[in-house]
Amino acid sequence: MDLYDAAQYFDALDVTDAYTGAYLFTCQMDQYDSTERDSITGWRRTCNAPQIVLPPRRVVRIDGDVFIAGRTVKDYFKNRPIREHLLLHPSDGLFTVGPAKEFLEEQPDMHQMYGALSFRKPFKEEGESSEFFSIYNIYISLTEVVKRDTIVKSPEGVYYRVQNVETQTGYYKTIYAAELETPALLQVTYVPSSGVYDPVTDSSGAGVPIITNAFLERYQTNYRYMTWAADKFRNGDKVLTISQQDVTAPTNNDRVTAGGVDYRVLSVQSDGFGSWELHLRAAEFNLTVGP
């Protein structure tokens, strides 16, 4: 019997494109072969076939399970390839990713991708409390494009702020993401410090309250000092992200009610994706000392 024919005898599992359902090839499954069996690689599998055919987005479905495809390694016999082995990482489902603006405006057809979530480490809220928040790895296909400072929503509805994106040697990308507080996405009341100028009365009057969606998060997951003069963050300060479509011209000293707490806006900056990022401080802490 020819060895190349014998190697294909147990090929019985059809591999399809997880996104389109298109047939790719037929394979055998095996455990991930590694000397280090940690909690991450322990979930991995491999499949092997005479020739691996990968779909455009490098995510496959085998026997009803979805896997993110990694590196392909060849086996040789007499200087000729006999089998190809594909590293696989089981997916936890479809993640939604995009700028905060798309979530805030509830835009349809947001980008979705298969991913796998893994706890990375706890991170302490320095300067605010002794509490910890969680940093996660989200494994995705090498072909996915995810930008820093965007938002990822898990299949369970948990929101994460993208801190960085790394490329791994196993031919995966890993999103380094901070889990946001619950609820992260909520309705807030935004009150401008002054209304539209009326030339007849030569006054602006009170601002009209705006009810809008916003992301409210701890400053450790999303802060940048754009100038030396910017107010430094203090205990209890928050970062609020709102759509520029809903609030067109926020200014310092505007007021925000979010999660039952009244805040004052200390500074405003664009996130570069169509939203404003506001540095908030609880109103009861806005004390002025002086004559």
C-alpha cells in the first residue's frame, strides 16, 4: 500500500468556511501537541490533511465547532510533503468590534468576527481605589483589522476597550483589552452650560438637556493628557464617550447626569472616530478655595 494513500485513510471530517459555509477540504482531528499544557494552549486542537485550504478570513467549522486557524506545518516523507497540520483555536462565538460611535448610534451591520476570550491579568485602579479590574486576551484571525481605542462587545454582551493588538507566532492576532464597568453603555442626560444665543435679549439662557447614549468608564482604561494644562485625574473621575452627532459642541463646565451621579465636564477631546471623550468629575468634588 502506498504510504501517501494510507495517510489519507482516516480523513473523514469535512472542513467548511465558518462565515460562508463553503466546503474547503476533508481532515483528521488531533490534540494540540505541546510540552507546555497551560490553560490557553490546552484548549487548542490541530487538524491534518494532504493539503490545507484556508478561507479568506481564516476561520473554519469542523463537526459543528468553530475554530480560528493559525499556522500550517508540513510533514515530509522522502523529501516530499505528505501531510499538512493546521493549528486551531476554538472560538467563543461572534464578537462585535468598532468605534464607540457605532455602538452609541446603534448602527446596523457592525463588523463581527469570531474570537476566543481568555483572562490575562488583574490590574489595580491606581490612585482611585484598591479594587482590581480585568485585562483579557481576545484571540482573533490574522486577517482581522482592529484599531486601538475601539470597543469590542463579546457574545455575552460584555464591553471591552482595546488597549493594544499583538501578532502571535502561532499566526493569530491577540487583542489586549480592558473589561469595562457594568453597565458600560447607558443613557445619560447632558446639559450644556448655556443655550443658543438670543440677540434680542443679548443672552444665551439655560441649556436644553440632551438624553443620549454614552460609554462611562474608569479613567485607567481610557485617558490621555493632550496638554500640560489639562486637569489631572483624581479619585472618582470618569471618562464619558458620546457621539459627536448627538452632542455637537460640548464645552467645559457642561453638566452630565450618568448612573445617578451628577458630573461637571473638565475637558473635551475627540477620540478620532466621531465621538467626544469627556473628563468628568463628580459635582460634589468641584469645590473652589479662595476669597
